[in-house]
Amino acid sequence: MQTKRTQNILLGRTFLTICTLILGASLAFAGAAKVSPDLGRNNASGQIDVIVQFNQVPTAAYHNKVMSRGGTLKRAYNQFKGGAYTMPASALADLAADPDVVYISPDRRLSSSSSSSTPIVNDYHPAAINAPAAWAEGLSGAGIGVAVIDSGIASNLDLNLLNLVYSHDFTGSFLGSASDQYGHGTHVSGIIAGNGFQSTGLFDSYTFRGVAYNANLINLRVLDQNGAGTDSEVIAAIDEAISLRSRYNIRVINLSLGRPVWESYEQDPLCQAVEQAWKAGIVVVVAAGNYGRDNNAGTEGYGTITAPGNDPYVITVGAMNTLGSLSRTKAVPASYSSKGPTLFDQVIKPDLVAPGNRIISLFSAGQTLSQQYPGNEIPTSLYQTISLNLPSSSYFILSGTSMAAPMVSGAAALLLQKNASLTPDQVKARLMKSAFKNLVQSSSATDPATGIVYYDQADIFTVGAGYLDIQAALANTDLAPSTTGSAMSPTAEVSGGGVVLVPDGSSVLGGSSVLWGSSVVWGSSVLWGSNVSGESVLWGSGTLEGESVLWGSGLTEADSVLWGSSVLWGSTEVDPDLIVYGDN
């Protein structure tokens, strides 16, 4: 990250590995294109857990296509076009050849997107994202249902039981309890809807309140006591959220979890599930991932967005470090926050950023995280005027994009309370167009344990459209097209030595509802720093199967790339060659 110009941009260890696997793998059965690369590469034997996607929501006859080949049904869905099964690996070839089968992938493991950190100061994140301005308008998220798909929610005085309207455990835990044993889901829920009860009183100097502190929570537990889960469990939770949408007015889903990207979002079952929720009218907010420090392949963290944050429909959120300041002009990207573009599809992610470093929220004693990191319990002196400075029994610090995502979920709930007719695409458009863009262009962070210095810049692959600003989003009156998919995140290519923004060809390219059009300016400020990344960072050539892994031979100059007035985002038909991140 020390050069102003980069050539032959390299995208990362995972991308290279996947390219090699796809190029080198030789799947010896019919329908190989319908089988995920990691499943084919492993040469699995015996019984394996898989997710099979069909061309419709499967009926009993569809399930029988698997069971007649020696499989058993693990989990059926009401909305998702597929099922989770255990089946013989030897039957994969025959099943993949069935014309009703769209894609087969392993039931992959995933985890939360948070990390430990040492508490130092209160970061005042509600003020940093202008949440108090919404509260002053009387907005609190009241009546809006937010589905928290996480490790569950533990009983806590800051979470009103009247607002916890539904709970379901998908992990198969003892007695099917949806109570949080890990600590992650409770922390996330406090950021969204904590009411501040335990820090509101005569001797309290600061109240820790959630962004949408009166929103209703739908608790869908998919992560176990160690913060781990599977694709099939998350898909089941998404499926249930869609089914319960009308009953609990579920307008937002928060997914502070993820896993590596193994294929295009068009095939990934997790991505297809979040798309289905989006198309059902639910705003889906996803953590970007915490791999921004991964430089094993010289990529300096670029190309590390996790699934399902790689899906162009959803709002993918990266993390900022407020540095303990109320001023957004002093905040910098958190060095661990995953950066785009996405693997395989080169979607520009994250979509925006929010505070994620050393975030104070809720916990309950005995949860795994509180046992692993007892030093993360904040001192009571941080919020009490009369205090013995003991560790708090209520509030705990965590860092990660897991903490940034629920801030955006809370913001979406506030927007929807103010205007219930907004579609997911319109919510996404308002949040991105109003995001604060005058950020510190470059910064660095030193790991105290290793002494390694990590460099960051406020470029499009690190901060997306900018820093969440709830007051500006609420003031925004643009009615972007309501068409589903109109605000899909664009993809990036290189043309004529510059970065070109291209609407996703699968649904919006050249369409009349393309938000990346020519009538509405997305922003008015330069959001790039002075460089993009390291001296030798690979990209893809646009097709994963191709042997070339070069982005192009032309030089890319980061400081000529704008999320600004030269980039237009409107509703008219557009030639993608005219939407250029560069000199034009």
C-alpha cells in the first residue's frame, strides 16, 4: 500500500486457490458443473452432508430424488428452493445429472464475525452515526421486527421481554433453547435494540442504548456455544423469517456471521437464501468479515469479503474505528475489516461502514465469550458517577464487522418506522447515498502483539459508499426505483486503464430500473485515498475458468477514482462503459 499506482492487481490467496482448484479439478461424473468445487475436490466418500438446490421449492417427489439414492432428509424448507440431506458421496454424480437439480454444495460451517479486544474508552458510537437525531424525532424502531440470526439472545434487563416476540433454536441444542450460550447474539441484539435500563439512573453518567431501542426482536439461534453453525441452519432461519414476515412485521434480518466464498453468489445456497428474503421485502444486513489483515498472498486484505456478504442484493457492512471520538472526520477503517471486491463475481463491497471497534453492548455471566475474555467487561466507572470501578455485570466490549452490521440494521428499522412503504432497495439506496464521505484517506494500525503495521485507506473496496449517517439517511427523500434488485451492488472491471463500474448483468444491466444510472448523483465527495493496494496484487480477468488472473495491464490510479459527482446513480438506461471510476 505504499505506491500511488498499481499494476497487475492481485486478489488473494483464496481466489488463487479456488482458480487452481477449478482449473485442475477433474470431476469424473456427469453433471460436474452442478457440484461445488470444494465438494468435487475432496473426493468425498461415505455419507456426506449436502445442500441440494432444485428448480422449485421441493415437493415430496423432489426429496425422493435424494432418498432413492440412499440419502436422508435432514431439513426441509418452506420458501427455499432446496433441502439439506445426508447422502452417499458415490451418488453425487447421478443426482447432479438430474435435470431438476440446480446445484449441490456441502453443508458448510460458518461462524460469527467478531473478535476480542481490550476495553479502553467509551466509543460513543450512537452519536458517531447520528442516532440521537432519530430519537429526537420520536423514532425508536417501534413496531418493526428485526430477525437476529445468531447465537441466540440471553435474558437481559436491557432487552424488554415484550419486544422479544419470538424465539426458535435451529442448532439442536439441549431442550431446544434459543437462549444465547456464546454471548455474540446478545451483544448484537443490544446494539440493535438495547433499551439502556441498566445504565439509566440517578448515578449513571451515560446510557448504553441500541440504535432502534424499541424494535421487536425475532431470535433465531443458529450458532452454538462456540459461535459455530452450518449453512443449512442459517438457511432454515432465513426461511422461517420469510414465513413469519407478516405475523411479526419482520422488515430486517441481521446476519453477523459468514464463511469463505467457494463459488459465485448465483450458485451459493446461502446467497440464494438471502436473496429470497430480500425479494420477499426484507432488508438483509450482513457483516463483511474480519480478514482485512490477511496478507498471506500479498493482497493486504483485498478480496476477503465473506459469504453471504458477497451477494449484490444485501447491505454488506465493514467496520470503522472511532478512535474514541464523536467526530466522524477522525474515524478510520478498522484494520481487520474485510475488503472487496468479492471473489468470483468482483462485486464492489462493502456497501458502507459503521463503528465496529471496541463496541460496548450486552452480555450475561457464564456465556463462552465472557469466560474467554473476562477483561472485556467494562469498568463501571465508564458509566457511573459513583462507582467502585468494578467490572460491569451488564456491559461487555467486542470488536468486528459483527458489531458494525447491527448498527445498520437498527438504522434500517428507523427508516422503515418513518416510512413503512420503503422497499429493501430504497432503504439500501438511501443509506448509501447519504453515507458520510469526507473520511480520513489513509491510516495505519500496529498490532501490539506482533508489531506488524497494517495500512488502510478509505477506498471503495474498504468503505464502500461511506460511513453510516442516520440523520442524513432519514432526511433523504429520494424515491429510488422500488424494483427488486434496482440497488444491487455493481461489479468492477478495468477498461482503458481505469476501473469501470458495471451493473450486474444478471438482472439490471441496461434495464430501466438501474440505480447506477445517470439521473441521480450518488455522492459529491472524493472517497478514495492516494493508492489502492500493494505493488503486486492480483485480480481476476472476469472469468474464473480462464487461465489469466490479471486485472489488466493498464495502470490504476486510486486518487482519480470517485464515489462522487462523476459517478451517477439514477433510473435511466445506461451504457456501462459510461459509468467509469477514473478520469471520465
